Amino acid sequence: MPVVPMQQILRDAFDKRYGVGAFNIVDWVTMDAVLAAAAGTRSPVIVQVSVKTVKVMGAKLIQVMFAEMAGRTPVPATLHLDHCPDRQVIEDCIAAGWNSVLFDASKLTYEENLAQTKEVVALAHRHGVAVEGELEAVKGVEDGVGSEDQGAVVPLDKAVAFIRATGIDSFAPAIGTAHGVYKGTPKINFDRVSEIVAAEPIPLVVHGGTGLSEETFHELIRRGAPKVNVSTQLKIVLADSYRTYLEEKPKEYDPLKLLGAAKKNLVAQVIYFMKVFGSEGKAA
Ligand code: 13P
């Protein structure tokens, strides 16, 4: 299936109230596993990449690999750049043919964030690329971007004004979720999701998917947050798969078997999330 725009995936999921996983990949094996899980569950999927990975692999290589692999996968798939405060990397990804970017200007003042996000949206939309906006920093560091503190929550009217003035396609609010492994049970501000969506019907984004309960996912998706980000859990499965395999088979030197073992575990993990989010069977 050809690669589809992010807007197409999020609009259907938002309207029908199911979730679509945005899974952070770091290489060929992880991208292959995420797409295989999507094919296996007939699920639309968002392949998400951090700036750190883009800097290692290059925007064009990732896009070419994605276009080729998604082209062989019979479900709608789209390629998204995760938290990016760097305008140059955003421009590189747009030029390389990516489908969507998260311009993370949450460290800037409200006015500066709004002005810069408007510029990013203008450029992105000229190329058919979607933009996720962020106003309040999500707690936790994601591949070197972010901080251990959640940003101050912006009053609802200012958040809605930001969404309208910038023309962003999706919005990532600070709702108490955090990147990385949770130290306790997070206190989620479900009402914030409902309030934003009631004021402006835009698909919201759940950051910090690793470690949230199934009930939390269901409630956030039901209230209007169809894009659900998962990164840390896939890193854990990948690293543990390699570690276990090498410990159990110290004399095995076929790298393809090692990669295959990791892929198998990743596919099972991603299928689990797709079922929980409700995207199974939703591929048009
Ligand atoms: P986790 O690393 O907690 O799964 O969060 C992923 C994320 O929100 C990416 O932006």
C-alpha cells in the first residue's frame, strides 16, 4: 500500500475513536517489526523516529527505507519525526519526503512558540506534511530531547488559541504522562483532553505510552487522543532480546538469527499495543 498522509490516519481514528500506535524505530529491524505487526493485525500505523536516530541514519535513508518497506505492507502507514526543536532537522525531513513532524518549541515562550510553529506549519503544509504542535513540555527526556520537569500547563483558552492560530494538525498536551519508565502510578488529567477536544475538535497525542494501563489508554482514546506514542517499551524488548539470545547461544554467530529473534519479540509486543489501542482490523 502506498504511504498515506498522517492527517488521513488521525482523522479516521479521531472520528471513530480508536487509537493508532506511533512506534519509535531505531533501525531496519524495528521498522520491519512495526510494519509486520501492522500487517498481521490489519492496522494503520505510524512509524516514528527521534531526532537522535535521524542524526545517526540520515533523513533520506530513513524515508527511502520506509517507502520501500511500507510499500510492501498492505496497510496505511505514515512516517513521523518525533520531538524536534531543531528547525534544520524539520526542514531536512520535509525535503526528504517525510509525512509528519513534531515541532517541539515547548522550551520557548508562548508567543515565540506560536510564531515559529506558524512558520513550520506554512512550510510543512506546502509539502503536504502534517505538523504536531506542543505547548507544554511533556515530562521526561526522550532520546536526549526534553527535561525531567513537566512544563507549566497553559490556560485552556490560550492552548485553544494556539491550536487555531498555528493551524497544526494534532496537538500534544501535558496531561501527566511522561517519557521513560514510570516511577509510580501517573496521575492523568483526563479532563484536559475532553476540554481541549470540546473547544477544538483536533486529534490529541498521548506521549509516554510505556507503562500506562489499558484502562488509561482506552479512556484517553475515547476522549479524543488517537495518536499513542510508544518508544521505551520497544527499546527494552530489543535490548533484552539481544541480551537473552546471546547469553543462551554464546556460540551462535549468524547475525540474521539474532536479528530474527529480536524481530519476533518486537512483533508480539507491537501487536499487543495495536489490540489494546483498537486499531486492529481498521486498515481501510
Ligand atoms: P515512552 O518512551 O514513554 O514510550 O514515550 C514515547 C513518546 O512519547 C515519544 O514521543
